[in-house]
Amino acid sequence: MDTQPKEAPKDMYKETTEEIVKGNSSEGQAISPPPHQPSTDQAGIEALKDSYDDFLYVSKAFASCSINSLIATARIYGLDPAPIKGARVLELGSSCGGNIIPQALYYPEATFTGIDLSSVQIKHGNELIESMGLTNVNLLEKDIMDIDDDFGTFDYILVHGIWSWVPDIVKDKILSICNRNLSDRGIAYVSYNTYPGWKRLEQMRDIMLYSEKQLKSQSLQERTVYTKNVLKLLGETMNMDQRSQERSGYKIANINTVLDSNDYYVGHEYLETFNDPVYVSEFIDRAEQQGCVYIGDESLEKSFITWLNDKVVDNIKALANGNHKDKEQYYDFVYDTQFRMALLTKPCNRDKIVRDETVQKDILDTLYFAAPFEDSLGMPSEWTDTLRITLKQFMRTFQQFNVQDIVDYMAEHHPNEEYNKDRLYVQLFLLTILGHLRSYAEKYEKLPFVENVSYIPERFIRYVSTLIEGNGKQYMSLGNMFNQEDPTVDQGLLYVMKQMAQPTTRDELIKILDETLTITRTKADGETFTVPSEQYLDESIKHLVELGYFRHQA
């Protein structure tokens, strides 16, 4: 996130969780989609297509695009989105499908469609899908401009890392699709680069575009390597001069960020024909022009500002004068926001959207919560009371839990402890806003390993096998049930998985590993050692439980 306090502020969050105040409404106007006409930027679009064909972008899973999580977030905003079972999901600019294939794996009763202009990436993605044996996801080579009402409607439309990188006519078409091709209960997710924060990063893009002007005939990959070397030399030069360090310290930090990033990301982010950040207020206006209604940001802290210092909240509210669009714009001015993830819906849902930063307790009762693996800030040190210590304990497991789980734990382990349950709701809400917790609409059951009962279904084995043995990881990352990347799955874990295709015992597994598998690791001092089969099996079982791969035979 762009801004996040080291500690959650005290007494700065609204205690009211009883009611939702309805927002003002106005009737949605009939909006015609942008006509499909030859774009004056057609050459740029073709160049964009060629760059993605030639310099493949590894297709990743993004936790912010998890349908399970988006449903929960939409409920917090007061909406009633479609459940996962039976949901129809469309991703625009899907690349090889890395953002939807893991979700199709875990949620076989939902259907997923991805479209992309790159024939190369669609080909690779469909080959991986066929190898995995998945039947509820398909990828289409298709121009976004060719999507019309006949393409059908979807409960969820995902547009991650696309909107800022296409010409204006395509931007408007994307937003039109997020209205016309969205079901009545639908939610659309659109990420984009944002001013004012991206004005800092535009200097990196300007430097790179200037330095590559003599290399236009070379490939994007070659130009990326060259321009990163230019940035490296500039950064070293700035560090040689004290005056430059004082004036351009932020620029040196941004240069280092670019240098530390993968070449394929840097090339497509900084050297493409299009990269057009906008202010959040401009994005909202453009979405409304295409008939969409802006819900808020997927990152709740950008839309729910009450967690900030009281004086900061008062000033932003005074500037916004009751206008939710202005509130988010002034937030971005204060915190220099550079990236946003907008949630959009149909005009028929306008009156349901919560604008007063409260949530009903019965909504929180329906949700599950889990701490993200990347949460490195930790909990506030002053959290020493029993209720908050209990919350810490649940969060450190990284497992899903709900309000009732906390209540039951307190009753069992602290039966004489009195606490205000409303305080529990407020803390959960605050932690969710700050990103210390992610919320989910459904619990994904992580079954334990039970001898002669547990097995791993073929679809999970084929998924991992395709990525590990089939070299699919060069095209996409491996994602878990929350659409979080897991780069630690390797050949050894896959081997153990294959031995668990049918129920078996721990002793039998250890015997097989003793006879067929040797795992060696290297200590910090360089010394290598062999991992005992018992230890490796226990580590593998724990990993497989976390991935949710086990099923129990009836």
C-alpha cells in the first residue's frame, strides 16, 4: 500500500457499526457503448500487441482479484454480489491466465473467461489449461473493442494492469464493458496508475524513453536492459554529489526500485507506447460517463479515511464538503497515491453503497478474516488486553476465522474476562481497512492429513505438474485459494503429491521417500546436509494443508 501507519491509531475509528446510511441516488442514464471504429492510435495498439508477443509478461495471481475477497469487500460497501458458486467471471487483458486459472482450480463451480490481444500468450495459456485438465476456464484471442452486448454478462469483471496502458478509446470501451456486460449484482475491478504519486515515477519513464530514442529498432527486452543501465549510471552519479543527494533523494530511491524490478515488468511499465495515469476524480468521471457507478477502492484505506488522525480527517472532510469523490481525491493529494484498484457496479445498485464509513455488524458476522502473508508491519505494541491478544493469536496462524471463532475462544479460554463485543467488531473492521486482515465471503476448508483417508485430487496434481514439470512457470505463477502467489512449490513437493493420489499411511510414504528421494540443503556456512525423510514429509504435509489440496475419502 502507498500509505500505512506503523501502528494503528488509537481512538480514531468511528464506533458506530449498527446501521448503514444510504447514499444519495440518481437515475442512471442510458449509455451507448463507444463505436468500434479505427483508432488513430491503431499503430500504437499493434506495437503494444507485438511487444507482449515478443517480450512475454509472466502472468501472475493477484490477491486483490480474488473473487472470494471481492465479494466480502463489496458486502462491506453495502452491496449484495453474486456468490462464488455459479459465478461468471471475465478478465480483460488476461495474458496467459495466471490471475484466473488458480481461481478456476479452487472453485470448479464458477466459470472463468479471459481475453487478450496477444495470440502468443493466449496460445500458451490454453496449452497450460489443457495440460491441467481444467474445463471451467477458457482464454480467447480477442480485441476488447470487439466485445458487444452479445458477448453476454458476467458477475465479476477483472481488469488488472491494463487500463492505464491502452489508448483513450480502449479505456472508455473497458468502462463501457464494466457497465453493459456486468450483471445486475455484478462487481467490476479496474486497477490503474494514479496521480499525484505517479508524477514522481514519470521522471523514470521520461529518462528511459529519452535514452532509448536511438534504439527503436531493437527489441523491448534489449531496450529495457539498456535503459536500466542508464538509470543505474544516473543513480550512481547522483550519489556522488551531496547537492544532488539532498535535492533528489526520492529520485535515487525510485531508480533503485526500478533497478530491483524484473525486466519484463520494467519494459511493459515504463517503455510501452501508453502509460497514462489519471487522478482518481478523473477516473470516476470517466466511469460515470460510461454508465458505471463508483463503489470505492479495493484497498479500503483509500475510501474509509476515519482511521487517520482526527485532525487529518477533519481537514479532508472540510475540503470534500460531503462529496465522496472529492474525499478520495484529497486523500490522494495528501498521501501521494500512485496506484488504485477501483470497484464499479451498475446504476441499479447506487442507493445501496455505503458512503458514511460504517458497516452493519451482521455483515461482519457473515465474513471470514485472515492475515495476509505479506503483512510485515505487525500489530501495535500497546495491544496487551486479552481480546486484542486473542486477535493477535488468530492472525498469526494466517488461517481464516470469523467473529464467532473469537467469541468461542474467549468463552473457552477466558471465561471470566468481560469485554465489549462491539469493540471486537470495531477492531476487525479497523484491521481490515488497514490491510492487516483480508476479508472473505466463504471459508475454504483446509483439511488435515489423515492416514488411509486423505488424498490429493488429480486436478491439483496436474496443475502443479504443468507448472513444475511442464515449465509452465515461465508463463505464469502458482496461486493458492486466496489468489496469493506461492513460489515455494517445487519438484520435491510435486513428487510427494503424486504419492498421495490415493489414501495411504505416513509410514508407507516415509518408506517411499527413503528409497527414491534425497533432499539436500545448504547451511549458511556453505555446508550441505541431507534432510531426513520424516522431516521432509512433515514439511510437505504442512505445505499441502496450507494449499488446501487434501480431500477426504468417504
